[in-house]
Amino acid sequence: MVQFIDSAKIKVQSGRGGNGAVAWRREKYVDKGGPAGGDGGRGGDVYFIGDEGLSTLLDFKFQSVFKAENGENGRSKNCHGALGEDLIIKVPVGVIVKDLKTGKIIADIKEHEQKVLIAKGGRGGRGNARFATPQKRAPQFCEPGEPPVIRELLLELKLIADIGLLGMPNAGKSTFISVVSQARPKVADYPFTTLVPNLGTVKKPTGDAFVLADIPGLIEGASEGVGLGFEFLRHVQRCKFLLHILDITDEKYEENYIKINNELKKYDEELAGRYQVLVLNKADAMPDEQIEEAKEKMRKYNSDIFVISAIAKSGIQELLNHIYIKIDEIPSPIVEVELDEDTGVADNDDSDYTIMQVSKNCYAIDGGKIRRLAGVTDIRNSAQVIRLKNILDAMGVFTKLKKMGIEDGDTIICSHLEFEYMSDYY
């Protein structure tokens, strides 16, 4: 039996963009050569795609970290780095994706093969060939690639079924679904037999089919998470309509009916008002006069009442005939999930930085963009060092250093690079 998992926490990371290259043409018969550093490749994107063949998030229990491929660095002879391969992650239809950091919903996957961009790969850096101009024919610098996007996500699965089965534990929902479909749920005479949702596919006379969801039983307080309440209510929201199965051998069947509908109303007014078919089950264990009495008593709550015995398979066909009509008449509910407009999929900005005075005459600058710039700067190449300093100046680094009291001759550390501060230059 496949274990049912309906929520999972995962981490996704897009690909890092490749660095540009500093290179020169050196062919024997090419006069004066010229810059020939290629661009870095774009990092791979991360996508989620709906797959109706999946019904659980079990796979994410064994793998929780997913990384797209990084872009390759640029090379000489104007050769660009290869693009990082996109990562496509298959998820069940009905998954809602939340960003754990912000708590906002960033995707609602409701259809088969629906594809959603979750994390955009970093742009590749430009090689020195891209910076050549008539005035500057030999640029000795390149760009670093952009960083990846890293996101921690919560996946929540809401089953997409046509009909949801309501009913207290032991009302006979699992037996009913085993009779009308090929599903084989565990059936026994004790509370909470159904600990996870069971799906059953029922074929109509026309040849098409619909899906029944036998979902964990409700108890009082379910709308506040008592018992298996949240597990039930999460999965029943997308059903077209509901079959409410009552065990009429239970003396409190009317009270049970009221309790379940009250829990639905507390959780979602629209859900409580959705069309219900009332099914009085276990008729084989009751005399006819008591069955008629139960029908009359429940008619004040619902006009569509059917009497069945799931275990004896009596009354089933009449109920199914009614369901066949209603499944075509009632449209699927529009469950709007409010998505965050700014999903952050293109948020590759890592320009924030910190400055720390590590000693009286030494200052360390750290940040994602700082480290990337230092990674493509050769301290032995004056043109590259000048470009690095110009970018730091544009970022406001030297303005902050002056406020911190930096003096001529003090050391500035950027990643693995060290250079002296000169106020005349800045």
C-alpha cells in the first residue's frame, strides 16, 4: 500500500549563471587580435508541473532538496558557456505551493501538465568581447554570473475529486466506496478506520468516469483541527457536491448530521451550502417502519434522501442513477486561491552587503555581489581592479567607509582580494 503524504517541506535552488571570460584572439594571421572572451551560460530554472498520475507527496519525503544545473563559464575564442538544464519537478494535481519565508501562496496547480516557474536561473555574465568599443578596444574585465534563487517551500495537497463522502467514523463510507468502485480501502468496525483519503473511480454508463473521495471522518471540533478535521476539510473543498452518509443504526444519527454540517459551516460557509445527497446506510439492520421514520425525520434537512445497505449492496443502483444526473448538472466549484502577485521567481538580486572593521586599519566588505565581482577580478590586472573599485563606488561602499572613518593606507578586503584605500582616487 502506498503511504499517503499530503504535505511536505522542500528546498529548491535554481542554477547559478556562469561567469564571463577574459580572453584574446591569438591566431597567427589575425592582425592585432582583439578581445575574445565568451559569455557565461544562464543557470537552469526550476518548474513544477502537474501530473494526474501522482496522488501523494510521498516522493518528497525521501528527497527534499532540488537543484537546477548551473550555467557554464564563458571560454576563449568567443565560446559561450552552455546553458544550465532546467529542473522540472512533477507534483500531484491539487498541490498548493507556499513560500515558507513569506507565508504567501505562489502557485496553485489544478490541471494536468500545468507548468509553473518557481525559481529563475541566474543570468550569465558577459565576456570581455562584449565590452569592446572604438574607444576601448581591449577591455580587460568581464561580468560575473548572477546568483541562484533559493526558496524553502511548503507543498500542500488538496485532492481533486468530483464527490466527497461526509459521515461520522464508522458510517460506512469505506464500504460504500469499495462497492461502487475498484478501490479497496481498509474496512473494520472501529472509529477512524480511514486515516488517510481514499479515492475511487466510478465508471458511468456513458463510458466516462467520476472520482469519489472517501476522506477521514469528522468529529466535533474538526474545524478547529480536532481529530482528523484539517485532513478532512482540506480535501473536501474542491468536490462538486457531497454524499452525506448516516448510520441509521446509531441512535444519534440526526445529532451526527447536525454536528458535521456545523463543522463545515464553521470552516467554510460556501462549503456548507454546497449540494448534498443524504444517504441512510445500514438499512439491512433496521425494520422498514424505523427506516421510514428516519426518512421522515431527516426530510426537514434534505429532500434528496436515499436508503441503502452498502454491505448488502441494496439501494446502490438507484443512488448511482441520481449521482450520474447530478455529476453532469453541477459544475466544478471555482476555488479561488489568492496568489502573491510578486512570486520572486526572478529575484536574483544579491547586492546587499555588510562592512565590518576587523582591526584599526582593516575593513572587510562581504555580500553576494561583492564575492561574485571579486571572483572575476585579477588583482594583477589594473584595468580589472579599477572596474571593481568603480562598481563598489557606484554601490555606495566608499561613502559608507568614509563615514566609518577609513583613512589613506587602510586595507580593504573583498573576498580573497586586498587593496589599499586612497582618498585622492575616490
